[in-house]
Amino acid sequence: MATGLIVDATGFELVVDDQRVGPRRMLRGSDVGLLTSVAGQYVDALRGGSRDQALLAVGRELYRWLDGDLGQLTRLLDEAPAPLVFEVRAPARPSAAAWALLRAPYELLAAAEGGFLAEEPKLFAVARRLGHPSPAQALDGYRLGVAFMASAPRGQHELDFEAEEMAILHAVGETSLDLVVEDSGNPEHLGLRLSELGGMPVVHLSCHGLHNWRPGPGGPATPVLLMEDDLGDWCPTSADALVGLLTPRPRLAFVSACLTATGADVAGHIPGSAGHRGGPAAEPGASVAHSMATGLIAAGIPAVIGWDGSVSDRAATRFAEHLYRQLGRRVGVAEAVADARRHLLGCSDERQRADWHLARLWLGPTGGGPLVGGTLKRRMVPPHHVTKTFLDRKHQLPVAAAEMFVGRRPELQQALRALRGGQKAGVLLHGQGRLGKSSLAARIADRHPNRAVAVVFGDYSPAAILDAVAYAVAANPAARALVEERRAEVRQQPDRLKPLLIDLLAGPCAQELDDVRKPLLLIIDDLEQILTADPDGPHRLDPEHAAVFADVLSAFDPATTDSRLLVTSRYTFSLQGLQTRLEPVQLRPLSPAAQLKLQRRQQDLAPTGYPTQRADLAQRAMDVSCGNPGLQDLIGLRLVYSSQVDQARAEAAVADMETYLQQGDLPAGNPDVGEFLENLALDTLLDQAGPAHRDLLRACTLFTVPVPRPVVDALAAAVGGSASRLLGLGLLDTFPDQHRPAAPALAVNALAAGRLAPLTPDERAALATVAAQPLYAQWGGATPRPARGSDLDLQLTRLALAADHPAITADCAAAAVTALRQGPASTAAELGHQAITLLDRHHHEVPVTLLRTVADAAVTGGDGDHADTLLLRAVQQTETGDRQTNPSVHAAVLYDHANRLITRGEVDQAEALLHQARQMFTDAGDTLSVAVTWGKIADILEQRGEVDEALRIRREVTLPAFERIGDAREAAIAWGKIADILEQRGEVDEVLRIRREVELPVYERIGDTRSTAVTWGQIADILQQRGEVDEALRIRR
């Protein structure tokens, strides 16, 4: 029986246990208008940072309307039993008026003088249902089962999906949860995995989302999840496409991405940014349209949880943890969502608490109720069963605990593709010491619950290998019998290991038949222990073990068995060509995002206050770790964040490491760090590389970003050595190329680079001459203009300046100056000055864009005279140049010139130029630039005292334009200008509201620390003027 709202095309009823409370009410135009207004207020509150007072105002307005003249909502709340599941039910295809009622933010309901219903002792749960309820399929006798998949397509902000996976596992516990993790990020692979498992009751998708994506110009706005294709690029996936792949369908889908419960027609939400689960903003739709959540309901998923806004990564993880804890206890899904919401509302972290109201539960006809009907375990191994095996067997060097395993998604995906394919006998994980090869091997094995896992470490003799295999296949009667029957034979004749393995792998361990008869995954860990250096090429197996390992490699044949081999080694090796049977996967240093994830995990284990007190030292520790997780663990967790190590000793360890990375001696003050570096043996590896390869490695320090391998090969042709040798030793790291991600790019290992003598200026010039043109060609050249990142243009510009190359300089320098604007403006201006000087020396035309960009940097850096000279040159060039200037470029030059005239007090001439520029921008269809130019004109009017006209322009022209195109920062700046005028008029309360609820939240969300600080200062000024001196002082301090 339902309690809540029953909606049809023209009206609604409030009911308690299906009994109407008061009369039926019509949905008139005025009601829809009010609901639309409430929805707008809600979006404004979100944009304002979800402040309690703004949210309470929305909740109270909605409560007042539902209560009506007869107090119907109050009666409902008094009469309904606890827990109260407030269901808003509408037809499967609601009218526009019904959609307005369905979408109202009932999660915020609050009585006139009270707080949110969500925080009252009597649990208040909200569920929205499309369609008339019908009986659900009976629950089975199994415990909670969750299929988890994170998608992180290349180019998106990296989410902390590892933390979310662990939160789910910790919330319920391995003894009460069956957790399946699909690492591909690809919806088709997820569907296949679910089909193999026979389905799971819950599918949890962690990714970025867009609520109004358009496949092309003029196409309809469609909600999508940004999932991955097989290459890791974007795969925008709609609700219909996703449901078509999920067979059997889950009872609940949790689409944990921004805006997944926001309709495609809804505009005004702040798009996701770093730390939030949204993609780039898209244009809003027009007519009422499904959200991702309601689209999934319409396509047949019984229950869906989504987010009606941009949710932070940490808030989503905290919410999920509490949700699954409740679901595992057989709590109904609506009550579990409400309990998780209340948990987030009570969070002490204001940033996480701000998202407490965003979760939405949508139900289809059969949705709702508990998801767990028993305690039976599915026939699955625990999620981290192999990790435990490693921990048991590798006491000398335990693998990373699951909580500390971050940043290995690309390598994990590459290895899984190779192991699940039919081309290779296995995978070789290689790379520098303590990068986490064993930890990754354990996670790869964890992702193969349908394999019997054998681990060989330390003892690589035939007997030890056979012991490990025997232990792994002990539950397989046929495999166990075969091993026991021939164990003595192998002991007496070690060369009989190969035929035994062939018979075993092609027989009892050929394929999965049931829970005990399944293929083998043989992990051979730390192979470098039995490798010997070869000065003329890759490492080789030592003579004592070469034949044994060759036999093992030969026995694994993907044509006859699904069994696979997984090897970890610091170095690649050569073994009579057999090494080609393994797919090499090189571990690279952790990305900056992954290093931050690891640091956050370490902070959670640190004593109270340490993350704040030692923040600067922790940052230095992370920097000197150079992306090596083992070193970050040692210096970060066990020194900087340890209560057993005083700050002076931790400081000394970090300083010693910094010295070491400047060709200094091994740290003597801390034996742990010294031992770690001795174990890495960087100097030994450099000696083993030989002079030619060291020269090539030094040559590669010319680059500040990874470069395509053909460029390194060009340097090798000039100085000697080979990239293959340096890769095999782990002295060069492999990354996806930033211009063509499917191609590899190489960079000197950061720890190894610290042991190399820096290049001299003459060496840099000579090497740049060799490398500039090949790198320019690899990164797209000049025409057509490639979609090249500005950091790549910066690298090309530096090479071009060193090589005295005018064509590359002309093409790349403007973007390079822009890239440097993230730092001191004077540095950017100096690079631009060098570029212009080079071009003038070669009598090469200086691009107008370069002149403008350098002038802007010069102004910021305090050199106005130089900026004026450059802008005058740009104006003359656009008006008298031989080639036709792009109208937008011409308009931009006029705009910049007008800005400088305003600074010099020549306002009338500046205004004329701005109107000329505005018309050019309008003709070119550049909406953003038109709005910005109007804003500058409004500045002039305000200075003249024409305040009313300036305010009109800001309110009616610039602000709507910025909001229409979704430029949150420019909209916040426009609001700030409006607030400035209102402050002059004495409307202080409204000014304070704008600063606190509009400007500040936007700057905080987009990470604009300078504007955030300025806005806080403006708030403090107002408070001080009002006599609230203590609060103003607190803000400033």
C-alpha cells in the first residue's frame, strides 16, 4: 500500500496506505508554474553551494504548497507509520504537468518552522515510481550481490573508483557480499560478464555522466554515461543501449555519475569538474525529456539510483558505503537510500555534506523493497583471494593492501585483454622496482575467479613450480591425480616437467567446466632474481634456470588451453625467442592524480592533525617519490605521517632524497631510505646500460613530456644506444602519447633522471636540432591545425628556440605562452619575447595571436609599455598586412587595444573600439566574446556614472549570455559586477547573498583559488562594515 502522492494527467491525491488524505487536487497552470519556480530555486541553491538556508527555503515552499489550505501534508506525516516511504507515483508516460510534480525536490521538504524531514528521527524516504505497481519476482536465497564497473575514458577527470570499490566491500564485508568487478569500463564487456554469472541483483556504475549530450549538431539532447571503448576512449552510452546489454537485468542499478537523475531538458546545473562526476557541459534540451535514471526505468530496470546534480567523488563514495551496508542488512531500497542520505547530511565535512540531497530513487512497476532474500554465497571466490595468497607467501615483500592499490587501471586493462585473448601464452609485467608489479599481479588474479591460481616466488626449481601447481589444483581430482602420479618422475628427471605441464594444461586444466575443474593461472613473481645482465642486449635467464623456464613457457599454448602464465620482472629478457609468447606490459610511474589518491589513503591512517601540520613536507615527499608507490609509502606513510618519527627526522629524510635526485650521495641519515635506493640499484642499472645507452638516456632529458618513440629513435641515430634496451632496464617509461593516445610515448624515468648530469646549453641546442622537426611531424605539424595540447606546443616551442627553427616557433609559440600563464606571467612573457625575437631575426611574420598573447602576459607582469608596443604592432598588422585577417582575430586585437586605452585613461577611444569589436564578434557568431565585450562597455558606463545602464547590460545581456552557454566562471564574474553596483547603492544584504551563494560556490567548484580568496575578502569587508568584526577577522586569518 502506498503513502505519498498519486499523480495522473490532470491532478493528484495525497494518500496514507492507499487511503486519501483530504480532497483530490487539480494540477492547474498556476501549480505547474509554482513547481517550475521551485525547481528553478533548487538549481539556484545548487549553484550557490547548497547552503542550508537556501535549501530550507525551497523545502518549505514545496511543503507549503503540498500542505494547502487543509494541512494535507501535515496530516499525512502524522498518520503515516514509520519508516515513512513517501512515494510519488505517476503513469509510465507522464504528462508535462505530472513530470513537474515528479521532479520536485521532496528530499528537501521542511515544515515552516522546522528543519528538513530528512533529518528527523522518523525516517523519511522518497521514491518516485513510473507505472502502476505490480508484483516483483520472488527473491532468491542468496546474499547481496553487486557487479561494479568504473569507466574512466581518456581525457576525463580521474575518479577515485578504487575507493568506491573498497567502500562497498568494507560496508558489507566479504562474508556477506558477492562482489564482481569488471575492469574494462566497457558496457558490452559488462553485459557479457553478467551473462556468464547469470546476473547480479545490483549493478553499480561509477563514471562521468552528461544529462544532455548531443551526438551531432541539431540532434536531440540525450542523457549518456561516458563509458569506454576497447581503446579507452569515449563511448557515450544511452539508457536504451545500456539496458540492451544487461542480461539478465538487475533489480537495482546505481548510476553514480553527475546529473544521472537530471532530465535532458533541464538547464542551469553546474557541470562536473575535477573531483566531480560529470563531463563537459552540453547545450540544454527544450521539451520534457528523460534523465538517465528514468530512461533506465522506461527501458525495464526495476529500480535506479542517480544524482540530480554534480556530485563530488568523496560524497558519492560515502553515500555508496552506507547504502550497501543497509542493503546487506535486508533493508528496503527506499529506506536504505534515505538512511544513506541522512548519513551524508550528518557528515562533518562540509564539502561532502553539501551533496546530501542529490540522490534520487526511481522505481518501475516492480521496483522497491529489499534486494536480499537469504545468506547463501554464490559460487564465487572472494574479491581479493589472490592478494591474501601473496601476503601469505611473500612475507619479505608483501603486496600493497587493497586499500592502497591505486592508479594501475591502464596496465590492468592491457593485461586482462591479453590474458583473455587467444594470442599470447601470458603476460610479462615489467618495470622499476617497487612500482607495484606483484600488487598488480595479485589484482589481475583477483579478477580471474575462474582460474586456479599458483604462485611461484623465490624458489624457481622444477620441484617448487610443481608444488605451487599442485597446491592450486588440489580441488581438481583429475589434475591432482596427474600431478601426484608424476611428481616423483619430475623430481628425478627435471626435464619431465614440460610434458607433465602440457598434459595438465591441455587436459584437466584446459577449460572451465565447473567450480573445481578450471584453467590454471601460474604466477611467477620477481623473475629478475634469476636473470643475469647482458652487456650486448636484454637480460638472460641464468644457466641453472634457463631450461626450466623455457619448458614452462613452451607448455602454455593458447591454441590448446585457457590456462595462462603471468610473470613479473624488473627487466625484460631474452630466451631463444620464447619471450615473445608473453605480452609485455610495462608499469609506469603513478600519475599525479594517482599519487594524490594514494596520499589521501595515507592521510586516513595518519595521526590526527598530521595531514595539516605536515602538509608541506608531505607534498615534498610526494614530489621526491617521482610516482614510485613503494617510495611514496616509505617516505610518505612511514616517515612523514608516522607518529614514531619526529618532524625533524622526517624533514631530514626528505631533504636527503632531494639531494640524491640532484646527483647526490645515498641518504646516510635514514637507513630505510638508503636501503630502498640501494635495492632500486639505479646507478648499477646505468652502468649496465653502457656509455651509448647512457648518452641516449641523457639526450631524452631534453624533453619535459613523453615523446613518440620515432623521436627517440632519431636521437638514437645521432648519439647511439637504443630505446628497447633502456625500456627493458626500466630506465625509460612508456605512456600513451598525448597527441595520439593509441601510440606509445617515452620518457626518462624520473628517479633515474636525477642520477644523470644535466645537458649543457650546447648539447641541448645540438639535440634540439635533431629532434624538433621529427617531433613536430609526430604531433601533427602545421596543416591542418591539429588538436594539440598547449603543453605539447610548449615543448615544441622550447625545442624550436633551442634549434633556431622559425616555422615551428611561429606555429606553436602563442599556445606555449598560454600554457605558461598558469605560472608567473613574467616567465610567459619572456618566452614570448624570445619567440618574437627569433622570428624577427629570420624576417618571419609574427602571428597576431602571438603578439596579443605576449602583450597580455606583459601587462600582467607589469610591463605595460612593452604590451602597448606589441598591441600597436598587432593593430597595424591586421590593418595593413598582405593576408586577410580573420574577423574574430581582428576584433580581439581591437578589444585588447581598448583595454590598454582604458588603463591609460583614453576612455572615449576605447569605447569606440569596443563597439567596433562587438560588431565584428557578432558578425562572426562569437557569442562568448560578444558578452565579454558588452561587459567591458558596461565597465566604462559605470565609471562615467551611468550606473543604471551598466546594471541593465549586466543583468539583461551579459549574465543571460554566459548562463545560456554554460560558462559558470564568466557568469560568476558577471554576478560579481552586479554586486559591485548594488553595494554602491547600499543594498548590502543582496550583495552578501550574491557573494556567498552565487560567486563563492562557483569559484570553489572550478578550483579558482584566487577568485575564491578575493570573494572571501569582499565578504569580510561587508561584515566588518556591519560591525561583525570577529567573523571578518576569522575569515581574513
